[in-house]
Amino acid sequence: EHEAMEKLARDGGFEKIVSSYVGRECSLYEAGASITTGGGEGMEWHRDGIEGECTVLLSLSDVSEDQGQLGVIPGSHLDAKLDKLEDAELTYETTEEDDKKALWYAYRAGCPIVID
């Protein structure tokens, strides 16, 4: 469906990056694009996939604070508060304590980030 994105993902070595990260051979399941600009409202806390899946983020330009940094709540993947939705996206109901633990990352163009 997204031939250009799949070509970028395959030629970009994402399978090799993820295989090295998890310690076994992995294959590309899906490729997509997200366009972000400054001043957006952001996303609710969520998890990108189910057990055994991971996401590779690769920005084509630097991502700054005003564009919506990547947020991570350490240990949230261990919590059973994840609810599966129809579109297979998993939401995470945060507490005030979770929000205080959140770590925020701005990232540079061309530097892949692996999230599992």
C-alpha cells in the first residue's frame, strides 16, 4: 500500500537495526508515516503495538520541544492497565504519579529510535 515507505524502511536497514536490538532475526510488518508540525495538540498516552512488536522512529528533520517530543513512562510496559482498541492501538490511562515519571526526548534527523 505504501511502496515508497516500505522501500525506505527496507533500504534503511530497519530490520537489521531491530534484529540487533532484540537479539534475533526480525522482519518488517508495516511501514507508515507521521507528519508533525509545531503547535499541535499532541497524542494521548498510548502503546504502538502488541507483545512482540516494536516501532522504529526515524525523523527526516530534527524534532524539537514545540513539535511534540517523544514521551516515555518508564515501566509502563509492565503494567496491566493497557486496553486494546478496535484499531489495535493501545491506550494507557495515566495517573499523576505516571505523569511525574515521564521522560521526554527531542531527537535528531536520521537517528533511529527503537521502541518496544
